[in-house]
Amino acid sequence: MYHKKIDKKNILVTGGVGSIGSVLVETLINSYSPNQVRIFDNNETQLFEAVRKYEKSSRARFMLGSVRDKDRVNWALKGVDTVFHCAALKHVALNEYSPFESVKTNVIGTQNLIEAALSNNIETFVNISTDKAANPTSTMGASKLLAERLTVGADYFKGKGKTVFASVRFGNVLNSSGSVLPIFLDQIEKGQSITLTDRRMVRYFMTIEEAVSLILKASEIALGGEVFILKMPALRISDLADCLMRLKGIKVTIKEIGKRPGEKLFEKIVTRTEAEQALELKEMYVLPPSIDYPGLSEDVINKSYQYYKKMGGKQVPSDGVKPDKLMKKDEIIKLLEKIV
């Protein structure tokens, strides 16, 4: 496959051995033709495993380091064309108890990368965000919203610089590390009670493969300053638990333990204000930059995105998901059969 921002380019993936970063790296190396893929992460053990996995690949480079370290980041970006920024502290409750750490990684770490991207004249910078950044009620969500705003603002701040800055906003990624799916599976297989925070809780979900596809598509069509949001199905977490038990043929009890600090019952993927400005593409919504950009006319946008329509907030799910829009249990099982 050909991708203008990847083929014959030098790529850096921060958080390159994490759930999303590792699949992104594998896709870049096996499905495209980059000149070099730099796998940047502070997880020494997982990075060592990546060295073993790609020891025969001439494209892979392995960089131990933290996005908090501005000098390390600046050196890592030298000669790079495209940056995929996947590194983050993502667990809501842990971030709630350690807000200083959240700021250091999710906010200052992103700023370090942005400044290094500007200094090194990077072509494309894609920041990975979360639906928890929409009307955040948690430290993690607020830190990721700031990361989004830094990325959007950088595209304006660059002046005549060539770097295109954009963000992609995900829902929950099925089977990623620390997500509910592997936790529920472990509890079911051990015959333990499934610990459910609240039976009413609803989440948007996507697979890791869908997440990677969105990242790659966004990097290809971004003009600068946008936030790209995949059109995702939503489901009740209690339905997910029921379907996992049916799929495994094991029945256990469900124990409600109450919401964790910072958690919402119902996530939004955009705010009402954002929904008023949203554009719809075939597979995603696009939030154009709120800052007025010279030269970013409707004709320019249409040419880049190929097809879009203005939503005006009418169909963008900015107020949570209504019960009739949730995935049915048979649909959830079909989805899980591809993963479990």
C-alpha cells in the first residue's frame, strides 16, 4: 500500500510498544514502505521484546526515552518526517490520584514533542487523544484536552513552518492493556465475580485495527489543526460482560463496585459547541480548527477530504448515546468473536 506521509519517510512513534503504538509500528513495517520507523518508549522490558521481534528488519530503530525529557525528544526527532504521538498516561483513576504525573506526561510531554517538531521542521505530527477530552470530568481527560489544544494551537503558531499538526480522538479501544475486556475475561476464566462499576455505564468502542486505520487516514488528509473522530458504536458495559460469559460458556456473578474517581456514566465524543462546527466524512467526523486560518477555504477543505457535509450539530452524538442507538447483544458477540 502507498501512503504519502509514510513511504520512503522516517517515522517516529512515541509509546511505540504500547497497545496502539505497537500495532501501528507493526502496520507501518509490514504493510508500507517507510525508510525508517523509530520506536520510542520508556518501557525498557517491552522495548527489548520489540528489539527481538524486529531484529531482522532493517527499518526498525529502538529508542529508550521519555517524552518528559525535552533533550531526548529533540534528538529523537532529528531527521524525522512524520510523528505519531501515542505515549500517554491513560488510566482515569490512577491519573486522578497522581495529577502532577498526568500533567508531566500528557501535557508537558506533548509540548516537548511539538516544540521539537517545530525545531526539526517535521512534515506531519499526529497526536492521539481520547473521547474523555470532550467535556472532561477527570484529570486524564483534562490533560488530553490540553494536549489537543496544544496540537491545534501549534498549527497556528508555526507561522510559515511546514509542519501539519492534527489530533485523532478515540473511544475505548477493545482489548488494549488495562481495558475492561481483558479484565472481564480474566475474572470469568478464574470463576470470579465480574467487577462492574455501574450497570448503566455506556462507552464508545473501537478495535485496535480501527484505531490504527484512523491514525493513518488522518495523517494522510490533514490540512492542519483538525481533530478527527471515528464513527464508533456504543454499548452498555453490562451487555459486554453478559456477552463475554455467553461466548466463553461460563456464568459468573456481576458485582457492582461503584464509579471510580473521575469516571463518567456516559461519554461524549464531541461537545455541543464542537458539534456545531463538525464535518462528516464517510468513516469519521472532523472538527476543523476553531482559529480562522488564511487560505483554508471550503474549496480547499473539500478537495482534501474529497467528500464532506456540514453537520450543524444535528447528527453528531454530542449528548451521549440514546438507548435505541446502543449495540444489540448479538452485534456485540459478533464483534467479540473477532477479538477473543
